[in-house]
Amino acid sequence: MNKLLAALIASLFAVSSFAASHVGAPMAAASGAKAEAKADTKTEKKAAKKKAAKKTAAKKSAAKASDTKS
């Protein structure tokens, strides 16, 4: 009976120390996912700005071309 009780207490300490050493792991993973999502939105915003700039440049060049033909 004493060996069983000792094994139970030892496993309790082992599990509690393991849990205490890994407390921050889920939070770090969640913040990593948020940072990755932010990076995705930043790259999407940059791509949208570049696309808009290309459209305006194309419109300006088309307008200049039509002005020179007239």
C-alpha cells in the first residue's frame, strides 16, 4: 500500500511540474498565429496598394496618349 501511495504522489509531482513548465506554450502559439495573420494582412495591403498604383499609372499614361493624339 505504501508503494502504491508513493507512486501516486510521485506521479502527481511529475505531472504538476511538467504542467508548470509548459504553462506559456499555448499562449506563445496563439500569439504566433496572430502575428502571422497580421503579416498576411500587411502583405495583402501592400499588394492592393501596388495594384492601385499600377491602375492609376495606366490611366495617366492612357490619358497622356490620348492628349498627344488629339
